[in-house]
Amino acid sequence: MTEVQLQEFKLDPDSELRFEVESKNEKVVLEIKSGYAELFGTELVKGKPYEFHTGAKVAVFTWHGCTVELRGRTEVSYVAKETPMVVYLNVHAALEQQRVAAETENTRGPVTMIVGPGDVGKSTLTKLLLNYAVRMGRRPLYVDLDVGQGQISVPGTVGALLIERPASIEEGFSQQAPLVYHFGHKSPSDNLELYNTIVSRLAEVITEKCEGNKKERSTSQRAEVRDSRIREYFYGKRTPYYPHSFDVKFTDLKIYKVVERSTSQRAEVRDSRIREYFYGKRTPYYPHSFDVKFTDLKIYKVVERSTSQRAEVRDSRIREYFYGKRTPYYPHSFDVKFTDLKIYKVGAPSLPDSCMPLGMRREDALTKLVSVWPSPALQHRLLAVSFAAGPDDDVLTSNLAGFVCVTAVDMDTQKLTILSPQPRPLPNTVLLLSELQYMDNQ
């Protein structure tokens, strides 16, 4: 029997344990033995084991110090003293101040867009800010425009999800009732016209929803919510509290007024913090100054994923959709006749302007619906199940009910074998062909 590798780490305040699980079919169990820690904004429960499997890249951060135990073989495991968590917390605090101001003024809260090249931590920062917002009692709206990886649904889609509770360590955010639109490619550049169309539609729906919520929830209702929370603080919610009432002399009280700092004072504090980092506070530091060539610099060290690793992540996301992650799902497999299907792909072959019909642009072909008759080329392809009943409906801007995968094509019997989260029959709606493939080997 193989002996399980056991590691214990004692983390100082404001430090981070980073580890990676790379070996195939490997499992690493993490447990907080003492202190407090969090994973991308989700608090870890002391004494509860958390499992991480092949491909996991984990960063456990602690604000106050903790002891962490790892059981299993890790490819890399080390404690980092320098982390960007203070910067991330400041971003969260700034967003929270804007939310408070928006509540006071009855306006829309902050809208944050996180952009950057691949593998720099956009998804990680997004998850962290969402978790912090939820822990403050907020209900942020998460919009995912990265069609290459797909955090809300399968790759090849854009979508939005209302976040009402922190992400589960193993399962991530709850995926109940997301708003998802079909794109069908791995990069926006594959059909930029279609990408702009569905992103614009997603923006319209979200704006309408936000405006609707603003009208439904008046200022008086907001005041009632605030009163309710104050009442719960003193008298409890489900478990009743019994507060005490007593008299206090004015002379026995010490009341302090918080002095707000000006913009210049805040700038001085920031300069002071940076100066202390290099030169110390009470204990003096003696920093070094030297020249470095541009070519010798690497500003950010990030884990860059290869093309094959990105493909594995996409396959993993699709597999999780059908079979679940830690909680297993049991999808259905059944045959469907060719004649019972309405399959379309978005985008006709591009033609020169001289060959286009009068009044039609070349870009119009990129958003045109083209009927697809089943053939062996459909095997292993994903099909998006649209809410649109037919091609005459607004198919491009109709959100999706879900996805199925074609696992086999029988040209003799004129039937497809479908892998579906739901039992037969398929909805009598439009099926949109995706260029993404999934080899079902379960």
C-alpha cells in the first residue's frame, strides 16, 4: 500500500500557501488545523477536509495566521510572503463604498470589468471580489464574456449569473438559472459580428433587469430592510435575543468622532506605507540600488497554460456539465430520428461583396442561420438547445435551455445518439451547432 504524503505548514499573518496537483488521478486533501484561512475569498472551515484533484492550482491565504495540513502528493507546495491580497482587499473596499453611496443616492451600484491577457488571474480576482461582496450581504451579478474557457456554462458561450452565496470550495458558484447565449467558437475573433450581437443582447437584458429591480425596490423599502437588519441585531432572527435596557450618565460616556482623511492625506499614507516597505519603520532597513536590463526582467510570474492544457480545461468544463464535479450527475443517452431535429449553425460561408445579394453586407452572412442535415461530421459535437421554437424566431438573441452532445451517428437508421442531462424527448426547439467537441468516454 502506498504511503500518503503528509505535509504541515505554519502560515504567518498575511501569507499564502500555494500548491499544485499535477499527477494523473491524484488527490490532495487540505485541512485547517488551527487559525483562520480562505481560498479565493471563501472562508475555510477549521477541521473540515477539502479535496483537490488533478489540475488544481490552489492558494490558501490567511490574514491572522494558521496551520494547514496537506495529505497527498503535490507537484509544488510553498509559502509565499508577498501576495497581492491587500491590493485586492482595497479594491473590494472601494467597490463597497460605491455600493453604499449608490444605496444612499438610489442609483446603480458599481460596474467592474476585469480584462487582461491569458493566464494572469482574471477569473481568480473575479471570484475573490464576488465572494467578498456576498459575505457583505450583497447579491452581485457575474457576467462571463470569456468564450474560450466558460466559467458560468460550457465553453463557447457568454452568460450572466446572480451570486447569492460564496463559492463552494469544490463545486464553485451555484449554477442555478444562469442566463446563457450561444456563440459556438473558442475565440471572439472566429465570428466577431456574432460575438458583438450576443454581448449587446446580454447587456440589454441585464440593464432591463437592473432598472426593474430599482423600480420595484423603493427608498422606503430600502429603509425597511435597514430597520429589519438593526432589529435582528438586537432581537435576533430565528433564535431570539433578549437585549438589556439601562440608564447611563453623560459623564460616563466617551464618544469619539472619526476624522475623515482628505485626498492628500490618503496619498501621504500610501507614500508612507511604500517608504516603510523599503526603509523600515522603527527597525531601519538598508535597501540596495542596482541596474537591471529590461530583458532580464519578468514583472509577473504566472502559470501559463499550453494549448493542450487549455483544451483539457475545456473538456473538463463540458464533462462537469454532464457528469458533475464532486456531486455526480447521471445523464441520459437515447436515439433521436434525423427528421425530429432542427439543427442550424450560425454563419454562412463568406463571399466577396460582388457576389452578395443587393443590399446585403458581408457581415450579414456571419449572423445568418444555415440549416444542417445530420452527417457523421456531427459525432462528438455539442448542440446548444435554444428557447427559440423555429428559425423565424429571434434565434441569435434567444437564451439557451441547455446542451446535448452527439455521441454517435447512424446513417443507415437515420438516427443520432444523444447524451443529455434530461431524459427524452428533446424539446421541439432549435438546436445550434457548436465547433466544440467532447469525447464521451464515461
